[in-house]
Amino acid sequence: MKLTAAEIAAAMDADVAAEGGGGSPSRATVDSGATEPGDLFFGLRGERVDGGKFAGEAIGNEAWGVVVNPAALRSYLSPMSGDKYDRNAWVFVSEDPLAALQALARSWRRALGARTIGITGSVGKTSVKDIARALLPGDVHANRENLNTEIGLPLTILEAPEGTKTLVLEMAMRGPGQIAELASIAEPEIAVITNVGPVHVELLGSIAAIAAAKAEVLEALPGTGTAIAPVDAGLLEPHLAAAPNLLRFGPGGDVEAIEHQVEDGVTKALIGTPQGRQVFHFPFTEPHNLENALAAVAAGIAAGAPPAEMADRVANIGFSRFRGERLEIGDGIVLVNDCYNANPVSMRAALSHLASIGQGRRIAVLGEMAELGPDAPAYHREVGERARAAEVALLVGVGEPARDYGPDELVASPEEAAELLAAQLEPGDTILVKGSRSAGLEGVATSLGELLDG
């Protein structure tokens, strides 16, 4: 973050209560305990605790500087002994440290001058981000883990090193106005909307409202910007008319898989683009990831990346943790650990993939799909029917809401699911583990590994 203290104060519209040393901060952080020498700590207000309370701890950890609100300055820093300020820490004062964090990120994004791709959607946005990060040439910076919120996204931008050519930014959404807020920070030139489905219906009320919320990213595009959307856009379609330029991905679209085949863990696909056809050898077999790859390739085309150069970079593709991790646990048993999140769309895709792999029995361990509103039982029943259609030999539900899947076995916890599997697994079984993050199904793989090793 090659900005001086004066530039940082100006970007945040903050006052300087104490001057520190020279140079620039190494990164921004909101966790005082994890603050390291050279960091800029932001004391954010929480529902119960003002993060400014921990500014002294951050200074004690040799932070380059801290950002606090006036009340925190008076309550937590003013009484501190003078030697605390002798540590050469800058103390910036802002009425709203979160707004200051976001403003500083916007300023650094502009200073970088990097091309910015914003990615949102009900399903697949993290995988599209992971694929795009791998395929795009030059110095590319993208979100770590789930740093995709009003706090995580600016932290991501402020982690981008000088010389970054492209920012690939996943944008999460839980309510109206949130994508617009993130887009105002990131200012994307390219916007990818992967799809719109029944995710967060409990919070937004309808799929049409979800489509409108996702479409907020389109309003942030400049006149020269490009929107990327699926051929079958559903309720998103009315919003696409306002896009300055539009690229479609999927069958019959601007970027499509003309033909593909799966062999030896690789998807070989002939992809048609506005820049011509190109063969890609993707290191995955899931059909839904081929769709995600098309969206990523479309983003690359919009960013000016030649298809041949993207094809040369496919070996760099690696997915974030808990997204389709393939774990071999002995006797030909394979566990597909896809427990980062779940909704009806991603569940159907995962079950379709399960139906296409493995030589032995297929087993599904499914947790709740959260935030589906009053229709949640019906969505769960439909997924249970999909599991039967996929010839799942053993369907295990985890948690009371999973009862609506119509499981063969219903258990209370991931640990109980692991115990059940350990007692019933046979050589050659393939196991899918999937549920919303709140279900904590990553514990299935951990506990199962311990039981089998024991």
C-alpha cells in the first residue's frame, strides 16, 4: 500500500491525532490480535463492542497506525501513557472507521490503475474467481478465502501489491444495496453475474428481488465496461438491457463449449469465443465447473486476454477449500468435500456430478440449505428426490432441517455422521458431503479420517 500518511488521511477524510514514523503500511487489518508490525489497524464498531477498544493492543503489536472513532480515541487511547505513542504509531480519527476503510481501498484501487473484474451470483462465484485468477495473464490479485463482504473486499484491495495489473473480486450479497456498496468501492470495468437462484430468499423475499440485487453491479460499470451473464439469465434478463456491453456464456452464447469430453480427471473442451476457437484441458471433471470456466474465459476475453494464452495457464487452476475437494481415504473410497455452502442449484449440480463418478456405491451426506425462507421444506424435498434419481445408495441427513430430504439415516451432528459412515463404508464407495456453512459439515471429513486412522 504505497501511500503516505498524508495521502491516507486525505483518502479517509480523517484527522491525525498522533504522528508516527515514515513509510507506508504493509496491509490493513481489523483484528488487533493478528496485527503485525507495519499494519494499519481499523477499529470497527461492532454490535456489542467498539473495535477501537483494541487500538492500544494493535499499537503494542507495533502497528504502523490505527484508525479509530472520536469516542474510542477519548475512551481508550487518551488515557494511555505517553510511551504508547512513542512507538511511532499514526493515530487517525474518523467518525466511521468502516467508511474510512472502504474509502482508502477505493483510493488504492485507483492508484493501482488495475483492471477490475467484479464477480457475483447465487452459485459459482468463488469458483469463477478461482478460475479467472488462474487464467488471466500478468500480476493478478483476488480475494483470499471469504474476504468478499463490505469489510473483506476493501481488505482484499488493500492487500494488492504495487504492480497489480488485474483485480478479480468476488462480491457477496445478503440484502439489497450491498452489491452496490461493494461496486462503489471496487469500481469494476467488467462485471460477471454467474446466475440467479433461490439463495437468501429468506432475506430478500423472492428470486426477482435477488436478481435486482445482483444487477446492482451493472449500474457501476462505465460506458466502456462489459457485463457477462449466462445465456439463460432468467429473472436477471430485464436488467441486462442497461449493460453497456454484454457477453453471454453457455450453449449458444458468445463463449460456449462447442464440444467436450472427460477423461483421466481432465475436461478437454473446445471453446468458442469472439476471438476464435481454442482447446482447453481443464483439471476438473464437474460439469458445473465447465460452466464456471466459460464465465471466467468470458471475463478474460473482456479483459483482452488471448484465448491461447488462457489455455496455457489452466494448470494454475486451484479451488478454494471445501469446494469440491476430492479426498482419497483408502480402499478406493473417495470423499468429495463440498461443504462450503449449499442451495438448491448447487445441490443439484453436486448430485449430478456424484451420479457420474465412482464405481461403487454412491453416498450423500447432506446438511441444511440455509436462508431459503418458507419454501425451505419443499426445496429440501426436491433435493432428496434428486438424490434418489442419482441412485444414491445411502442418504444421510445431518441436523433436524435435513429430515425433509427423506434420508435413510438422520443424525444430529457431523461427528455422528462420520461414525455412521465409518461403520458402513465399503471399498470403492464415493461420498458427497454438502451443506450450508452453518451446518459445519467439514467436521465429517475430519472426524471420519480420525476414525479410519484409529
